Amino acid sequence: MNNKLKTGLVVLNYNDYKTTIKLIKMIKNYKSIDLIVIVDNCSTDKSYKKINEYTNNKIKLIKSDKNGGYAYGNNFGIHYLIENHKCDIIFIANPDVEFEENLVIEIKRQFEKNTKYSVLSGVMLDINGNVVKAPYWDIPSYRYDLLDYFFIGRRINKKEFKIDYNKKIMDVEVVPGSFLAIKAKVLKDIAYYDENTFLYCEESILATKLKNKGYKSGI
């Protein structure tokens, strides 16, 4: 693996320091991640103080200047990693996910082997080890979003997303936002996450921006 491919990871925390600390303890010794930045999105509890006890040269804690939502908070951490540490690959992870270092290593390897991809992730499993109902999805149309507001509409929209295990990388449109890796140069090109949202739909907006620029996503 190219050791010059510097890798950073962003974890966004808001009033959930116990979950965030659990993740920190799990991944703190992953050598494939050069820097971990925890963004405290203006929590109103003891988050900043509690998380700060676990910081070191590899684990940084920064506080956003406002709680601007999911996209704003992640952008805050992304800018920190790119501008201050020149990271080439940015991982985004929600505090409640679990992932092994093997996944990080494989994603970095595939980025090097398959340069056409801008975003990569793995197949997401639930707590029982089963593939989640939507391990990826299509960019929603206006009709899909409209129907999704209603119970009967959600039944109409229902679709099964199968995994093709015969492929090393499966091309998809939307990768779940709870855990993904994206190239720093791509983030710059698409102007990062859309901060006009506060919560929800960030993945679909990101996927649309990537598609419009001709970038590929895969799991």
C-alpha cells in the first residue's frame, strides 16, 4: 500500500459522548488511519470535557462554532483534516458504527487500484450480522420523495437492494452516510457536503453532486 496516501477520519458528536468514546477506544490503534478528528457539534452536555480525556497526537477534538447540523459538522472536520493535515482520503463515521481495520485497509487498496471511484464503503450489517435492508440505494426522484411522505407511498417505493458478491466492487448510486470514504480532491471539487440541510438526505444530495461531476461510487 502507498504509505503516502494520508488518511483521516471524522466522527461527529452531539450529546452522545459515551457512544463516541466507545468508537474511539475501538479504532484508536488502527495504523491505517493517520488522524482521527472528533467534531463536537456544540453539545449541551459534558461531551467536550469527557471526550477530551481521550485525545492525543492521533485523536483530535475540535468544537464547531455552531450546531449547523450533520453536513455542517462533518464539513467542519473535513476542512480541518484537509487544510491542517493534508489528508488524501477522508473517512466519515457515525459514532454508533463498528468497523474492523481490514475494511479501512481494503478501501484504501481499492482506491489505489481503481482510481475511477471517488467514494467507497463496505456492506453494512445489522446488530445480528444480517445485511441491512438498504445497504445502498438509488438517487431518489421527485416522485419517489413525494410518495415517501405517505405510508402507502412507502409501500409503492419499496425495493430490494441485493448485493452482488461476485464483484470486488459493486457500482451503486448512494452509499450510506453512516460510514464511507471519499477522496479529498473530490470533496473540494463538489464543494463538500451541502450545508443547506440540517439532518437527513445528505447521502442522496452528495450522490447527486458526485454523479453530476461524473464520479463513481461503490461498495
